[in-house]
Amino acid sequence: MKIRAFNLLLIAALFALASCSKETSSVTGWEYNNPDNGGFQYYGDYYEQETGPGLVLIEGGTYIMGRTDQDVMHEWDNFPRQVTVSSFYMDETEVTNTAYREFLYWLNRVFVSYPDVHKNALPDTLVWRRPLAYNEPYVEYYFRHPAYQSYPVVGVNWLQASDFCEWRTDRVNEKILIDYGVLLQDPNQQDEANFNTEAYLAGQYEGAVDEPLPDLDPNKDTRKVRMEDGIFLPKYRLPTEAEWEYAALALIGETTGERVYERRIYPWGGDRLRKEDRSEQGEMRANAVRGAGDMMGVAGDLNDRADITHNVYSYWPNDFGLYNMAGNVNEWVLDVYRPMNFVDFNEFRPFRGNVFKTQVRDAEGKIARKDSLGRIQYRPVTDEEAYGRRNYRQADNINYMDGDLASSIYYNEEDAARGEGSQRMYYTGKDLQDPNAASLINDHTRVYKGGGWRDRIYWLSPGTRRYLQEDDARDDLGFRCAMTRLGEPAAY
């Protein structure tokens, strides 16, 4: 059977190994890839994960996470601490208006029976309004007009940015299967019939198959792609705070061997915002506010050439090849905010925000039917399922190490009964018994970083951190996606 691999050779090599290789198991002595032995497939040497569209490989390592300059805001929430992040991939630029409009177009075209899906994904264009400023043109034109098509999308909250990442994962993996000749392109998908990576792997996608893969199982002729094939890319997601900060600092440009010879304050060397090279001397390195009322310089020499945001490829990339990791727009990261995260963090792949989940199963133990939007259903693990584990004890670990909930004066029995597990030490109000009492810090408060076009230079340091409710948005806040790197941390 002929498999059309186009310019991608991995699939051809994979099936050649699966059908022809006669390697033998080192633990049982049985021959791999032999239908007479049951057809267990061994894929030979798997060399390297493919780089997804728009991504740059960030080789991981250890670094000092936290403030790199004086804490002028006296927040005391970014103490320096040495941590290690694994290698990962990150978007070269911030997500643009065009990319987000593509997302909205797809939602509107596919979810015909569920118009609220498209409506809920719309950016809040009213974030541009100010009581004493004339910003109505941005309300009307910034997101839609082609003059801003390559500018970063803003007015997108954390939840919407996360949904974009999920959508991007499925569209990229669908395109991979189409390019490999496994699926037919189908622009008429609607509602739950849309391609979803997890639904496909669970055998719950009924899309048009072009040429299914050969199966070495003697009882089967063909099969679908499996995760073991190494064809699918991992999920696109928001970067963790540690990943984002590591990628922004790009200390790979400040190392000799394993020695970091200069700790950076910004995503570039030195302590100045202007370029020092003779050919570009004096040019601004980032889009930010230089002083009171100075957003872009003087007519005839608009130094940073941006009154608001700017094209995502503006200015100079850092040593990882990432653009605008300081200035232009702030960026959402995956973490839930806590002032003491830097004290509580694990030293390896630090992150706060875990809610451990498992797939919903039916009475027979099979994966439950996908939901009305075509997605596999998940639920938090129960206390019974976590019982006896040494590495975690409960599903929701957002407020882990916040304190003893039951002993807190903010303890709310109604919250406990609902299983929310909210730590009341981060809630305030006019009265301790006020059921509507809330503070700026809770289990739905997310971190954002990087500084934006409205910010002073202080916020351009990657170690600075701020927070916002996950369903809120700003006119100087966007995002970029990341992806986990599997296997070898360094590229071949």
C-alpha cells in the first residue's frame, strides 16, 4: 500500500522499519515486527521530535529564576532561586491578530449548533477605552483592520488563550495526518464531528480516511495512527512562568562552557535599553514607555516606531531567536499566582496550577463518549484514587502549601462541601463571614510577564511578575504558545 508522505520522510522510514526490521527483543528473544509472533511493532531508532509550525527550540538547563534588578515595587514575590527547566519549544513571536482571527473563523464555521463557542472566544476590544483618552479608533479597527494584522492580539483573557492552544494542537495534528495521506481534507466538519487529537486516538473520530496504516497484527488489516508512531506533536499550551522567564533571559548568549559570565537584567546583555553597536547606536531595543508621556519619541525620529503595539517581528530577537520577550505586550503564562511561589516551587520544572485529571470512563471501563464539541471528557481524580500515593494526595494542588484550610479563620464550610478546596487565606472582604468576599489573589489569578507598550522599563526585566484574574483582559496583554520537548533535550 502506498503512503503519500510528501516532503516528510519520517513516516516512510517508520513503516519500513515496522514491516521489514527483524530486530529481536533483548528481554524475551522474540522477533519484533513479525505477524507470526503477534505483530508487536518496534520502531527502531527514533531520532528527534519534529518542530511544530511557528516554534523555536529552547534548550533547557539551570538558571537563577527571580529578580535580576532591585525590587523597586517592594513586592518581595520574586526571590532569586536556582531551578532547572527541561527543553521545550516556544513561539517565535506573540500570537497575532491574523492568527486569532483564523481561530475565530474556524469556530464560527464548525460549531454551527453552538454559536456561544465563537462568541465566548471573541477578544474584548473595549479594553482600549479610557475615560480621558480618545482610543475609539482602536476599539473599532485594531483587531480587524489589515494595518494591524501582524500586530499581537490583545483583549484576550487567560481562558481564551488556553482554548486557542487546544485548537492549534488539533489543527496541526490534523494537517500532519492529511500530509501523510492518512486522512482526507474535510472542510465540512461540523459540531462534534470536528477533528480532535484525543478523540482520534480513542477511536472516536469518524472523519474521511484516505489510506489507513497497515497493521502487523495478523487479525487486522489496517489501523489508525497511534501515539507510539511518533507522528503526532505534543499539545500546544501556554508556557510555565519558569519556562517563559528562562526563554526571555536567553542566557545561552552569556555562557562559556557551563559558566554564565554575566547575569542579564533584560533579554539582552548590559543594562541599557538602547543598542550600543555603532551601526545601530541609540536605537531602542523594545517597545515601552521611556518617560512620562513619551510613548514613541519625537517626530522625524520615532525611535521605537510604535505608539501602541508593533509588528511582532519588530526590534531584535534575543539569543534564542524569540522576538519581543520584553515590551510590545505582556504575556500570559500557565501559572496561578502566589507571592511565595519562589519559596514553594520545586527545583525541577517549577509550576503552580496542577489539577490532576483522568479520562471519564463508562461502566465497562472504556473511554466515555466525547462531548458535544467533539472532545474527550475529563474529571479530577478522586481522593480514593489518590489514596496511598506518595507523590500526590489530591487532585487540586493550586493552593498546595498555602496553609491548613480547616484551621484558617477564612475557612468556609460551603466551599469545602463543594469540593473547591479554596484557601481562604488569600480572600479578604469587609466581613470575614461575607460569602462574596474576594481578593485580587485566589485560585483563578494567573501570572503575566514581560512588560508592554504602556509600561516603564522596570517591567521589561523577565524576573518581574504581575497577576490578573484569568477571565480578565488588557490592551497591553497578549500571549504566545509553548510545547513540551520529548526525549533528547538537545537537538542533533
